[in-house]
Amino acid sequence: MTMSLALHVRLSNGVELDLGSSIATIDELTTVVQILGRLPCSGSTKS
């Protein structure tokens, strides 16, 4: 069974990631979301 997945992420600092109609597996997209979730927000990286 073939599945088409799409992911659109907009971070609070305005950065956007769009993987529309990608040929990624759910495991690959899950990994991307987990990595994005671990990134520090821009407010916490200011000196």
C-alpha cells in the first residue's frame, strides 16, 4: 500500500518547512518532528 504524506511546519521565528506530497515514511516524518521539537526556541538562544 502506498501512502502520500505531507508535513508543513511553521516555527514561532517565522521559519517554515514544507514537505508536501513527500515520499517519506511515517517513521522518517516522525524523526523530523522529534528533531524540530528538540530545537531551542529563538527566545532562549539570545545572549
